[in-house]
Amino acid sequence: MINIGLLGCGTVGSGVVELLQKNKETIAQRTGDTIALKKVLEKDKDRCRALGISDDMLADDLNDILNDADINIVVELIGGIEPAFTYIMKAMQAGKHVVTANKDLIAVKGKELFDTAEENRIDFYFEASVAGGIPIVYPLKQSLAANRIQEVIGILNGTTNYILTKMSREGQEFSQVLAEAQQLGYAESDPTADVEGLDAARKIAILSSIAFNSRTTLDDVYVEGITSITPTDIKYARELGYVIKLLAIAKEDEEGRVQARVHPAFLPLGHPLAAVNDVFNAVFVRGDAVGEVMHFGRGAGKMPTASAVVGDIIEIGRNLQYQSNARIGCTCYETKTFLGIQELQAKYYIRMMVKDRPGVLAGIASVFGNNNVSIASVLQKTSEADMAELILITHKVREQDLQDSLTVFKGMNIVGAINNVIRLEGSDAE
């Protein structure tokens, strides 16, 4: 029998308990042995009892689990950095294999955790930390291991995807849709981590580390949220053949340099990720051998995340059966250079208000030209009093050159406002 010590019996933890009970026989067949929940550490013991967990299974503290020689696997579902980090480190040092869904912990403390797992020859699995129930960590480490991965692009946050989808369909303002998402439970009361892109940034840091075999931390990821996106931008995107998505992007160039970023982007309507709507997540991967692959599904929620957690438990159980643990360790065996956002080469959408009079466009074009920015197209959309709204799409340019141009514009009396600047991504942006 393979025994589990569960840390945390909240939303995902309760899903794990239910799934282990519901599919007990199938899981045993697929593992080659019975998997049983032996101890649970949870502050709210009544929550555990409601799931059918008996009092003799409730741990008073972590030592009840660490000192139990029959417990093979510790499943951490507390979340956050502490005490989760300390608990996992102690479990590894006690020779327990570990499964976690904790993206914050992996993104911030990944190196220490992987080093400790290797030192103690134990399995450390974390499929549920990225994109919930969508298999992506294992495929990158195993199924796609023969490839040189060129890019990983994901819609990795269901809250922001729901908000942008709703804004696109109904033309509502960001604040209106956010309030609705909070009422429906799709957004937290404090939505900062979601709408400012931090949640997606932690996830792409993890995927980038695996894809490019070099440690990517949260500090290496450029982050920009969706709070500046308006129905006007969404409308113009549609007219131009795009949809706006919050994308988490990691790419490696021909020189082996890595860039990781999270920001809203114009995505061509024909791109596979353009059709990913509502709370769904997806990860698009390009490899030199496999070509383009996309993984799609529910990126969060009780049972989808529990599915990934239990999948990791089953895999560790198989390893225990054949005494083959610690087969797949940390893949960060290289140290690569990271490019800052200033070095990005991309096309850009710019929406700005300018004086509606002769010579203005020539003045704007001159500033761009002085900063090596080439304009692909210009549209005058509306005119109000003596001001005109311009929509510009640039050719592929360096981010720093574009930012230098925008700085000049802010000091020109012919420019009323720079309403928004959004990067283009996908085949049209090449």
C-alpha cells in the first residue's frame, strides 16, 4: 500500500480526497498498488470530517506525518511560500516524495526545492502548478524532450481571459466586467495577482525553466496587466483582424538567449490561441521537430487541479513499484542570458490623439524615423473638436526605439494623449 500525507484540505485538497475515493479501484489498477490517504494536516478539522476523514487520520502537526514511516508521499496544497516551503523541505529531508500545486513556491524557491529533492533522491512533481488540469509540465519534460523548444505561449489565467472575452462580446468596460467576475467567483476580492499579470508570470517562469533548461525566476519576467485595455482597443483589434489576449510568452532566439514576458497582445484571429475564451487556458508550444502543439482545457478549479495532483501521485506510485524514483530531476542544467523587454523586436499598435491640422502626421512620422521606427499603416478613426484619433501599426521594431519615440511625443503640443500601446504577437508579428 502507498500512503499519503496531505497538507491542506481546502478547495483542491478536498478535490484530491474525493478523487482518491471516487476512482480508488481504477487508480490502484493504474498504479499497481492501492493508494490510501493516511494523515491530513488541516486547521479546519470539521472540513476534513465533512469529507469522511476520521479523527484518527487528523494530524496535530507536521511531525505526525514526517515521523510516520508508512507515509511515502506528502502532498502540499496549503499554497503560498510559508509554511509550505519549510514543510516541503522537511518532508524531502525525511525521505518523503512530494507533490505540490504551488506555483508561487516553484517560481520563487524552485532551485532550493529541486536541489534538495536531488540530494535526497526523491520525486518532486508539480504538474498542477501550471494550467490546472492541462498536462504541460510532463509533456515538456518527457514527450517533447527530443525537441529544441523555440517558444511557449500561453493563456495561463482564467480570470483575465474571462474578462477580456466578456469585454469583447459585450463591449463593457474593464471595471464593469471585473465586478461581475468577482460576483461569479471567477475573480478574487483582491484581483491584483490576476489582472496585473503576476499569476501568469509565475507560471511562465516555471514553463520557461523547463523548456529552455535554464532557471527562470519571477524577476526575469516582464509583467504588464490588462487594466489599460478598453472596449475601443478591442473594437479596433477586431477591425484589423485581431483579438486581444493576455499572453505569457517565453522564447529562445538563435543565439540561445531567452526572453520571458506577460502582457496584453494583438493576436491574429487565425492563431490557435485566439479561439480560447472564457475561463479556459491553453499553452501553445513550438519545437524544432514536432512543430506546433497546443494543450487546451480548464486551467483552474477544484477537480481539474485535483486531476493533475492525483496524476502525479500515480506516477510516483509507479516509480515506487519499480524502485525507479528520482528518474526525472531538475532540467535547469544550463545558464542562459535573459533579454530585457527593451530588446524585444515586435510590431506595435498605437492609439493616440493628435491635433487635427496639416503637417501633424509628417511631424509624427519624423519622430518615428529619427528613432528607427517604421510605420506600416495609419488610420484616422474619429475627429472631435480640433483633435483626431490615430491608429498606427508599426513594422517590426525594437521596443526601446519605440519607447524613445513615445517619450518625445509626450513633450509635443500636437499630441494630446497616447491612449494605448499594445504589442502584436503571432505569425503576423514576425
